[in-house]
Amino acid sequence: MPLGAKSMSKEIWSSVIEKCEKKLARWKGQYLSLGGRVTLINSVLDAMPTYMMSLFPIPVGRKFLWQGNKDRKGYNLVKWNDLIIEKRYGGLGIKNLQNHSKALRMKWLWKYANDKHLLWRKVIKAKYEEENRWMTKEVFSPYGVNLWRSIRALWDDFKIKTKVKVRNGEKTSFWGDDWHEMGILRNIYPDIHNLMLNQQRTIA
């Protein structure tokens, strides 16, 4: 990815889209069964660089599924959201790339919270400052931070899906971490939380 480029720019992804199309074009899609095309969508596209693949391949996969290749005309017979449902629930089991991308970005949140020695983590911490010893402050600036901003935006969702092990309590936020059996105290007692002078207080 070119430095300084806009993450949503079409030019950034054009070369990768072309690679996907070339891989699919090697197979004579019009001679394959629907099941064969589903297998190729999951295996061939999944072999592409995952961090970039997750942003754009749904249109390519959809065209290949119904048309066999991008040059033939075809019609989408079923909604794409129905196709990505697991087979046991009536779908075709095509990977939900939106969820896949979300899971991959959450992996970086886990690394940031646990691997304190990593150089990239130290750079991120110095640039954005930490909010609660586990994560940086929320990113609002529109310049040069598209990558971390998209990852940081998942923090609240990530916290809902994880539990904090207190241990000595020095790194556990009293109000913000999910350490109590009732849940996150900030959400349970918002009025009291808003009155606190030190909302970043730890348990210890």
C-alpha cells in the first residue's frame, strides 16, 4: 500500500482486485457446478493477502458464483447475505468477509493490550496516549491515522467479548474493565461514574 494513500481509494485495491480476477479466470467457471464455484470462492480468494482481501472481494465472488466469469452476463438469484449463512442453516457457507476483517482487526487490539514490548505498540502509545492502560485514547484526527482509527473503533465491541483477569489489580480499570460479575460498572452506574473526578482509577 503506498504511503499516505487514502485507505478507501479505488487505486489502492485495483492491483489486488486484478489478481483475484486473474486467479478466477484460470478456471473455466461456466463449466463448473455451483458447488465447485463456491469451493473456489472460499479457497482461491482466501489465499490472497487477507488484510487487503477482506475489503473488496465480495463483488468479485458474487459475479463468479452466478456468471462463471466477469465477462458473461448473469443474474443474482439469491441475496448475498443469504449465501454467507452456514450450510447447516440453509446457506452456502461462503465466508462472511466483513466479520473476517473485523476479527483480524480485533487481533491487533489483543496484541496491543498484552504485548507491551512490541515496537509498533510503543509508537502507537506515544502518538495517541493511553486511556486506561489497555488501549489508546479514541482517534479523531483525519490525517494519517486511517489504519489505527479503524482498529481502535472496535475497542468497545472487543471489550464486550472479553473478560479481565484482575490479578494484582494495578492494570484493571475499576469503571471501564469487565472484571465484576455484574459487568462493566461504568455502564451499570453511569450517573455515579460521571460524578467521579478520577474515572481512570484502577482497582489497586
